[in-house]
Amino acid sequence: MEDKDRYDADIPEPINKPEHTMKLRFVGESFYLFGLTNGKIYEAWEEDDDYYRVIDDSGEDYLYPKINPHAPDGSTTEGRWEIVEE
């Protein structure tokens, strides 16, 4: 078993995950080892008017802005979401 497969197997489902989710593609500069990857499709749901809750490369759900998603430390800028499936 590869290390990534072993890591993925240890991640529980998010506690607050709704029954219905959407698929979003991140378009922008990839950031962090377990952050967001350019061109990758993520499972997500709307948290509020400004944020999506996205299951990112870490396998955990985090808040990302609906407009201009980027690394929280400012090391990347100008990302965007494409809705793949609502």
C-alpha cells in the first residue's frame, strides 16, 4: 500500500457534511502539499454567502472563499472555482 493510500484510509468523513454536496474544480496556482491543486475537482458545499466548505487534498473540510480562493498565507493569489456539478 502506498503512503498516500494509507493516509487517505485514516481520514474520517467530515462530521458536518450535508447529504447533498457539489463538485468544484479549482483553477489557479496549486498550494501546500495538502491544500488545493490546479485543475482538481473537489467535493464541497456552501457554508454561507462568502465561503464554500471544501474537502481539500488533506481529506478534511476547510473554508475557502467563493471568490478568489487562494493560500491563506498569501503565497498564491487569483484562484477561481468552476462548478462541475451542483
